[in-house]
Amino acid sequence: MDTKDMILELRTKMGLSQDELAEKVFVTRQAVSRWENGETTPNIETLKLLSKLFDVSINTLLGSPRQLICQCCGMPLADGDISRETDGFFNEEYCKWCYADGEYMYHDLDDLIEVCVQNMASEEFPAEQARAYLKNTLPKLNYWKRYENLGGAEAFAQYKQTLMDEFNDLHIDGMPKVEKLNALVGKYINLAYRLPNGKTVKFLDDQATYLGNQLECEFGGDRCFGIAANMDFLLVCTYEENGKNPELVVYKKR
């Protein structure tokens, strides 16, 4: 679909007149009319505003001339998978699992490969084959090619250390000292905790990426600790094998 048709369709779907759209993106009604007639195309700053307003990528607004691929993990990107900056604008270079809250989530290629293998492995595509494919493919992506120039590794390491210190400062009986945090996809650790009223609640987002780990209880037994965190909170729980019978220990805003 051409840009002119895309803008018309999105404007109509949102129920906006040309005047109303013009006001929202700081142009004239005549400018909107020219876009929809195919006479002109919005400039890059206006495309950014339209992208945020319509909640679609600039690539979509332009008729999808490019096949977007996350330049960290290699996943093909649909609009619902694209990361955003802290101001809400799309970042079309990355998926929302590799870049979240203004932070790059992966600074160790091997960690990312192990997360990807969990998602990709199947009977038709065994884990070792998936791992070999990723080890060959990911280093060719822009993020890993320019990783050394990003300047974010030291800051990210400090961020992880801060989280570990905060977990350890909770002094939870039986929980060993936290010495490592891994990137974890929400859907694999988003357990449902039972409330006193019998209802259950989940605290995580299946689509988000967190930093966490699983820790063996120092008192032994068949339960272990699970920890997860992001910029907003710390979560500590216990559970049995395969996440059975989870109990929330701490949910603390940071």
C-alpha cells in the first residue's frame, strides 16, 4: 500500500478529519490533502509524529519498502514487535525484547543465543542446529558489529550489579547471595500467584525481558527461589519443580 493510501486509511480508522490530523502533527490541512493525493510525502519529523499518533512504524507508513529485522537477535519485525524509545517513538532497529526502557538488554552474545535457542528449538530444528545457526548469523548484525562502540557495556554491568545488591540487601532467609543475573523472557517466568481471596495474579509482562535467576534454597527441600527485576521493581518468589505451587515472597518497587 502506498503512503498516500496508508495515511488516508489510518486517518479514517481513527475517525479524524484532515483538519484534525493536521492540527495533531502541526501542519496545514492542505499538506494532509497533498499527502493523500500522492503529491507529496511527509518529511521525516512529521513521519515520526504520524508514526506515534497512528501507532505504526515509519516503515509501515511508507508502504513497507524494507523487511525490518532486529539488528540484535535477527527476528523479523512486525509493528507489534518493534522497540520504542522512552518518549514512545518506535526504534525500528530492534525488537522490544532486545531494547527496552531505553536500554540494550543483551551485552553477551552467548546469553542471547541461549534465550533464542529456547524459542527456536523444535523437532524439525533441534537445539544444537539452532545454536549453530545463531552463532553464524548474529555476529553479522549491526548491533554486534558495532557493539564495541556503543559504550553501554560498563553502564549495563553496573546496572546489573545494582540490582544484585538490592536483592542481597533484602536478607531473605534461605536465599543464597545473588551473584549473577540473566536475561529472561517474561512468558517463561510469569507465574500466577494465589491471593488470599482465592484469585490469582501475575506481575510480569509475557512480552517483556527481565533480569533474573533461579537459586537453590540454602535450607534444602524441593523448593527454589526465583528472582526477576527491571528498572521499576524487584520480585522474589519460591516454587517447586517446573514452577509448580508458586508463592510470592517480595514484590518491591524500586
